[in-house]
Amino acid sequence: MPLSLTTTGTQKKSGEEYEVSLNKIWKHKSISRRTKTRLLRSLVIPIATYASECWVMKKNDRARIHVFEIWAYRSLLEVSWTEKR
């Protein structure tokens, strides 16, 4: 397996684990969506893309990162995977 795919998968997994660990914050009703989105952008996305500057980025890698971002936002906004908004 190419180095970029291994690294991308590892970083994506780290980002997913961190995003899931913030579930209490995502489900807290007194925290605004704006604050939750800012937390996602500043805490979760950087973990998932850490050191991506030195990866050999291929189309598949970009797609995996995009899928992770969409998954994280849908989780944050409590949108089911079957819903289409």
C-alpha cells in the first residue's frame, strides 16, 4: 500500500476518534452551532489533516479527506446519512 494511503487512513482515523470523543459537546443544546462548527474546524479537521503538506496527495486521498469532513459536519449537525438537505 502506498505511503500516502496509509498515512491518510491513519490521520483520518485519529480525526474520527477525536470527533467521537467530543460527542457530549456536539449534543449539548446550550452551545450554539456556530461555536460547535468553530470547534470542529479548529480541533478535529487539523488532526485529520496533520502533516498533509508532505503527503503525496492523490485524487483518492483528497476524496477520503472530503468524505471525513462531510461525515464530521453531518455528525455535528445531527443529520442522518439518509437525509438530503
